[in-house]
Amino acid sequence: MSSETTPDDASGTYSLVVVSNRLPVDKVVAADGSESWRASPGGLVTALEPVMRESDGAWVGWAGVAGDHSEPFENDGISIVPVSLSAEDVEFYYEGFSNDTLWPLYHDVIAPPTYHRDWWDSYLIVNQRFADAAAAVAAQGATVWVQDYQLQLVPKMLRESRPDLVIGFFNHIPFPAYGIFSQLPWRTQIVEGLLGADVIGFQRVADAGNFSRAVRRLTGYTTKGATIEVPIEDEAEVQGNPLRAKVSRRGHQVRTVTARAFPISIDAASFEELAHRPEIQARAREIRQELGDPEIVMLGVDRLDYTKGIGHRLKAYGELLAEGKISVADASLVQVASPSRERVQTYMTLRDEIELTVGRINGDFSTISHTAISYLHQGRPRDEMVALYLAADIMLVTALRDGMNLVAKEYVATRFDNDGVLVLSEFAGAADELKAALLVNPHDIEGLKEAILRAMQMPRHERSRRMRSLRKRVKEHDVARWSKSFLDALADQTLAQSSADAAAAADESASESANGGDEQS
Ligand code: GDG
């Protein structure tokens, strides 16, 4: 599966470098000590894999195993550059600061964030390690695209060491309102870290707005629409890339940063292609039979995470059964809850709560022929996910807060039959685009129950009308369009600055000639 890295030039560097916490592959160490690599699931990988395969770029990230020191290699057309993390790095930087400080804070403190200075110190050290690894493989003037909340300091660190680079950052999770963000003891460092980028992308317009407000409050820098003027303090930065510096109205040397929404998407065609395969359609029919041929199959697919609103979904379903509004023969629920962050305490507690609830509902309402909730705490192959999407009459996405939610888009992409109902939380980024879904507030359990009943009773023509509209959006705005629009914005940003600079230089020389070069005038 793997071979030596083949860089795009003799210097061993690449013109496009993606940097993310996790590589698109995991290292698997077997009991006998033998090692192999396996594709790893997750929103980011799903989104970026097709982009990377089309370019000859390098991907810098962690292999998912503590203490790993693997050499760079090539996997399925992507050059992989592993960054090693010690067991303490994993505990402090990853499970601690990333998943127990930033994750709950950025998801509107649904769970309380923990603040530890040791975790922050580790975040600094590990971000520098990622920045150094990226700088080492980036060619002169290369584009480096940094991904997500685990690496928010990397843009500034990269700019300091490599002012020649074009730097992008994309935040896959929400960016919270200032009233929440301001809790973070290291809020200014985070904002300064991000401002090292030329373009900062967010999922929703509201996230970009929250970021710009944080910039104004914490730094006082001027923002205008999507543009932020960042003062240049280090002369080396101007020397490293003279085209990027310009003079602001207040007479400071600044560079401009763009912060705006780039809603992420999926490789819609590949989901549709899988859905057309006869064996996957047969599997979808088989799933329904195995469930005891209920009238309606409902589906939830999530990482087992407290942001996904799995508990709210189960509560609504359980109450509908308890009130006799539905029976298990009418409507069966399949819940895939893929294991996630299993060493973080909040996730252990969540798992216990969810499994207790599932057990209770099944105990109270299942019959020998019909199980109320088929609960799968396991990752499933992509083919099986598509079969589940095809088998499901109703897809329940009830996140309490979610950057985008790719599952909602995947469901839509597979439904080439223009059938199926998407029940979608208005707190998922996808709700900004998928307006033809049944939008719900998952905190409103009565509203959620009504939406489920409405979805169950929705006439075929309405299902079809809504699904056509959803499919149009997802097919036209796929992941290729997302990455292209981000990379185009990065290119435009540097181009605009170069031409603004060229124009300024032309003005200056024109006025110098008009003034006869008299510096006093
Ligand atoms: C983050 C943000 C944002 C899940 N279980 C299995 C499996 N998956 C795949 C899904 C989907 C992906 O993982 C999950 O993506 P989501 O977007 O739903 O959620 P997060 O993992 O939280 O992703 C999110 C995303 O980044 C991208 O920017 O949308 O808001 O939180 O692709 O299909 N895939 C397989 N088996 C599973 O059991 N094969």
C-alpha cells in the first residue's frame, strides 16, 4: 500500500501542503508488533481526500498512535508526512486542550470547557512542531492550507519562519460569539495565531462575523466586511514578501487578511455512484427485512459526541412510543454512534447515558419481532453507510451545535430516487444551505416530536419536491467546488495585494515625477 515519497521537485518540497491534526491514514500496530496503515474515517478526511488526490501535494499530520516516528511515504497518490506526538502530547494537546477546552468552548459550552495551563503549553509546543514540519516540506512560495481548531497557532508560526508562503486556514467547527470566546484565557494568542493566514475560512457567515468581532475587541485592528488589516511589525516579513505589505490609511504597514464563509461539502457524485450499485441497493432492502420490515425506518449517524444531540433524538422517539403516537412496527430507529475520543471523561459519561437510554427504550417498547432502537457503537464501512441511507425513510440530524454536518449532505446525495425526509437541526451549519429540510430546534422536544410525525406522514409529492431541491444544492455545491473556491480566494488575495501594491508603486512614481522627486513636497 505504501512506497517512498515522490516530491514534485528534486528539493523534496511541495507546492501544496495540507496540515491537519490527523492524517488521512491511521497507523495500526498489531498485537505481534507488526505495523500497517488504514484509511481513517471522519469529516475532514472525507472532505479533503479527493482534493489531495487530484493535486500532487503533501499532507502533514499525526498518524493517530502516540510515540510514532514514521518516515514520509506515499499512500494512494497522497504524500504523507507524519508528525509524532508523545503520550503526554496526546493527553495534553489533543485530548486536553483540543478536545476538552476548545471543542466544548467552540460548541457554545454545551459541556463545560476545562482550562489548564499545562494543556496550553503543550498546545503551543505541538503547534510549533506542526508548523516546522510544514515549513520543511513547503517549496518557495508554496500554498499551505492549515485545517481546524487543533492548529490555530500554526498560521502565525509559519508566517514568522516562512514569510514567502501563501497561508490558508479553515475552521471546521463553529467559531463562538465573543461572550463565549472571551472566556478563553489565551484568546488573544489564538486570534493572533489565526491572523497569520492570508485567508481564514469558516463554515457559516455567522462564524466569520463572530471571528471579526473577536479581532476588533481583542486587537483593535480595522475590519471592513470580510477584510482585516493586520499591522506588520516584523521587517523580515516585508523583506520575505514585499508584495504583501501595503500602507494603511493610518500610515501603518499592513497586510490584509480575508475572513469569510466557505461552507464545506462532500464528493456528492461518489455517494450517488455507490447508491446506484445493485449490491448496495440489495443490501438496503436486506437491512429493512432484518429490521422486521417496519413501516418507516429512521436513521441517525454520528460520532458519539455530545454536540450531536443523540440524547435529544432518543428522548423524542421514546416519548412518541410512550404516548402511543407510534409503535415499533410503525417506526424503527437505527442509530450508528461511531466511537470517538474514548479516553476523554465527558465522552465516557455520554456513552453511559446514551446506552442507558437505549437500553430503557428497548426494554420498554421492543417486541420479539421489532427492536425499537438498533444501536451500533462501531464504525461501519462506507458501502454499508450508503445502504443505510438508502434504507432510511427519515434521516435525523439533531445536532445541538455542528460546524456543518456532512451526514446530512451524504443522505441527500445518495437519494437519487428523490425520496426520504431529512429532519435537520437549525444549529448545524448545513441548515444555512439545506432549507428544504424539515428544520428543527432539537432543544424543543415537542417540536422535534411534531417534526418526526410530520416526516412520517409527509405525502410522496412533498417528499419528492423537497428532496429535489436539497439534491440540487448538494450536487452543485460539492467538495470540489468548496476546495476550489477556498484555493481561488487564496490566490486572489495574494494577486489583489500584488496589484494593489503595483498600483501604489505606480502612483508613487507618478507623483514623484510630477514633484520632480522632491521629497519635501
Ligand atoms: C467535523 C465537524 C463538519 C461517521 N461514522 C462513520 C462514518 N462517518 C463519517 C460520516 C461523515 C463523517 O464521518 C462525519 O462528518 P460530520 O460532518 O457529520 O461530523 P464531524 O466528524 O464532527 O466533523 C462537522 C466536518 O468536520 C467537516 O468540516 O461538517 O461539523 O464537527 O462523512 O459519513 N463513516 C464510515 N463509518 C462510520 O461508522 N464509513
